[in-house]
Amino acid sequence: MDYDVIVVGGGNAAFAAAVSAKENGAKRVLVLEKAPREKRGGNTHFSGAVFRFIYDDVSQLDRFVPNAERDYPGFHKGVQPYPVAGFREDLMRVTQGRTDPELSTVLIENSYDTMCWLQDVGKHQFELAISVMGVRVGGEVKWPRGAMIRTVHEGVGLSKTWFETAEKMGIEIRYETGAVRLTQAESGRVTGIVARGPDGFATFNAKAVVLASGGFETNPEWRLRYLGAPWDHAKVRGSNFNYGDGLKMSLDIGAMPWGHWSGCHATPIVATAADYGVQNLTDKTNRLSYHYGVMLNVEGKRWVDEGADLNSFTYAKYGGMILKQPRSLVYQIFDSKVVDLLEPRYSTTEPFKSDTLEGLVKQLDLDHEQAMKTLEAYNRAANHGGPFNPAVLDGVHTEGLEPKKTNWALKLDKPPFLSWPVTGGITFTFGGLKVTQDAQVVATDWKPIPGLYTCGEMVGGLFHYNYPLGTGLMSGAVFGRIAGRAAARS
């Protein structure tokens, strides 16, 4: 079976590549989706579908959210520009300066144009991410720079639209067909894929292959190998099909590992979440409003600055830090002053609740005596600076307390008090492959491998230690589009 381009994977990056390949002249494009149809879509299905991208003026957002000013008066006046320098600053800050300079430049500078392409060619529809990114202050909604627009129906809508667009373009999709091995000519050029499907093994030949099958976050053996303990027992937020197949196939033919292989995106999720992502729950297990409260581990101690930065710049790191706490269990505690600020996803489970802090603590599975000491010490140290402003780094801080809380450090003094137990859920891994600016995979001799491209979570080097919300899907779309175009022309 001969194709022009084969794409391995079924998420956002894979379909960006497949649609781009078709758009750029590839007549026969095949997508191999390892999952059955009812579990298709990879991690994209489970995402909040927020995209981070540049814009020099708020008017550039009008094409995506034409009714924003009507629905949220003051939108045009209140949204700050997000130029190339702003995106770069955010990415450099959270990755501690380690993001790949060439790849991050490609990502940032192509982000707005790729958003337009997603709308025009991908046929995606967008909306403001009011439930997770908008903060109501008085009568207005305050929006963060750069990451505030998502696809309609979030990840479910993003995934569904990609499949619909691909099918309308005549792209062939095979379900329950997992790639096992790359095939190569004697010259070293990649010539296709060996895959295992419902009828056994089959070889699919192609002029070029794009690997977009995600990281190794579902694989406990690889998590232990590369991330270390206790990552092998982490709950998986998304797809239960991402075992690192594409990475293994590439490494087997000499591809160069690149980036932060001991790093990953992990999120605070409710402790009762399932071991793998549940299709109808998508990302609703997230618990990301911790910056308005405090977090105690089972020893009854605070262990991190909950208000170090806006949660969109800390959540992907704090999930892993939670996992490394004793028993991988932490309690988020809030009082009633901030309950209306909690993201709506908190409502998907019932919290512990009491009219006193002591009554709340007694319900939690932790060291009660130490927890009360910690909360009393926090209340004595809180409420310095300000005024309180939930939409910005407001400087309301603690004094004489370790760890300090540098923003939103209000006292816990208004009953009822609430608590949600959380653990760390892994989203995707940061380690990947070295690629050129055309998304072509590079071998360990520093030369590109002819006929092989990659995109999405398999691209190494972009994220280290942490990641800014909305950058993963944007990267998938940018490098998917580039990979598909390059593959079609190779």
C-alpha cells in the first residue's frame, strides 16, 4: 500500500501535519490512529484547548472572537498586546532559559499565522476561555496576555473538528492500527511504516513519514527510567495509548534524543481521579486555583509558594511537586472569600467543608496537630501589602514565614472553609527528538534523516522544567503544519 505521506498519531499535531500535507500537494495521505474510534484523539481530546499566540493589537483577536466586546464590555480596552518579546519572555522564564532558541523562535513567530490557518484551513471555531482564563474583578473580566482563546467545546471540539476536516479533504484514517517499526531503504531514507492492525501486521509505504504519536507519559516503565520514582505510579490525565512508540521507533534507527528527558508537564488533579483520562470527563479533574489558598501535605505542612506566579505559569510544574510529596497527596484549602474565584472544574467533586478551620482539618487524612499549627502561623503572617487583586500579581504576601507566599496571601478567616484533596496527574513528557526548523528528524551524526519528520510532544527541546499554559497545542499546530508541508515536498 503506497502513500505520499503517512502520519502516525491522532491528535492535534498529527492532523495539523496531515491536513498541511494534503494542502501542499500530497495526494494520498494516511493517518494511523492506534486507538479505537471511540477513544481516538490522543491527549488533544482531554485538553482545555487554549492556544497561546502573539498579537500586536487586540483587534487581531477579532477574527477569532468577533463578539468579545459585545459579550464582555471593555474587552478591547482591557487586553494587553502580546508581542514576540512577551511570548519569548514567558517561555524563557518558566523554562529557566533552557528552551531551544531556534525552535522557540519558530514556534513564537509562526503562532499567530498558524491560528489563522487553523481557522481558515482547519475549520476550527474559537471562543474566549472564560471558565479558566478570565477573572472577574468587580463588573469586568480581566484577561491574561497571550493565552485566552480556545476552540469551541474545548479538546472534544478541537479533536472532532480535525477528524471532520481531514475526512472532507479525503485523508484516509485507520483506527486500531499502531505503528511498530520504520522501514528504510539502503540509502537510509525512511520509506514507510510497519503497523499492527485488526488483521495483523502490514507494511505501508510512503515518500515521507510524520511521527506525531506523543510522549511516553502512559508508560510506567519509561516514566521510572527517565523521570524517576514515584512517577511510575502517577495518574495519567489523558490518553492511555501514549507509550513512546514513535520515540522508540526513531531511536531504533539512530534519531537524536533532545531536550529534557527527566521533565514533564504534570497538573494538580483531584485525588480521586481515575488512573487514566476518562473520555467524558476530559480535563475536568484539574484543580488549578491553589494560588488563592494554601496547600498542605499529609505531614500538615506547607511546602511551596502557592502564589509565586499566575497559575498558568506554575501549574505544569506544581503537579510534579505534589506527586513527590508524601503519599503523593496534598490538600488545597480555601475560605469563602475566594470561593467565587475558583475555576468551575472544582464543582465536579464535593469538597470537605466546615465552619471552622479545626473542624475542616479533622476531616482530612493528615497530621491534624501540625496542620493547625501551619494554618495558624500562615494566618499570623498573611495580609501584608496589596490591595488584593485576583487578576494580577498583587503583592499581598506573608512576612516571617517559610515557605513564603508572595501573592494573594489572604488570611483564611471567612467560613465556611473548604478543602479538595489533590495529587499530581501527568499530561505529557518533555523529552523528544532533535528536529530541524523544517521539523525533520536529526540523527546522532547531526544529519537529518531523509523522509522522517516529527511534531507535537515528540519535538524535544522546547520545554524544560515547566511550560506556559497553551503552548503545547500551539507547538503541535505550528510544527505539525511545518512537518506536513515539508513531508509533502520531500
